[in-house]
Amino acid sequence: MGRMQCKGKGKGISSTVTPFKRRSPRWVSHTPKTIVDLIVTMAKKGLSPSQIGVAIRDKEAVPSIKLLTGQKIVRLLKKNGNSLYNVGCAPEIPEDIYCLIKKAVNIRRHL
């Protein structure tokens, strides 16, 4: 009964935590070069970095791109640009800010 009345307190701090790993699992058959090529081709098709991560996780069975390549998806996209003036294949504004702007536009349109 005491736990029901205390509004969130008294539940303890134990929870599940992902294990600390420094390298990718042994069962991953991809090399960092093939993953970078996949990321760049998906970005050129128009997928966002989060969509790229989900697609590679589900289709290619790579649990973490950062563990395999050593860099995050956005940094890989910035690094692998083709022209001098473009910042690679990375989006111009961060994805979370883009989603907030998109949501604000939809709310304005609704009102």
C-alpha cells in the first residue's frame, strides 16, 4: 500500500542496462567498408540517418554501426561527400530539429 501512495518514490533504482562493449560481435559478417557504402547509398536515396540505422539493423543484422565502424551515421555521411562545397550526404539541419519544425508546420496548418 505504501508504494501506491508515494507517487514514484520507493521503487528503487535498479533497471536493465545494455552491456558495455568496445567492439562489434563476432557473428557480424560485414566489414566497416561495406557498411559505409550501404549508408552512403541509402542516404543518396533520401533516407534519414535514423531510417538508415533501422534498415541496416533489420536487413543486414548489424546491431550497432558505431561499434563496427567507430563513428556515428551522421559523421560517416559528413565524411563521405563527393563535392567540395557540399558537406557530404549528411542533412543540412539535424534530424531532431527538422522533425520539430515539421511538427510545428503541421500544427500551424491545422489551426
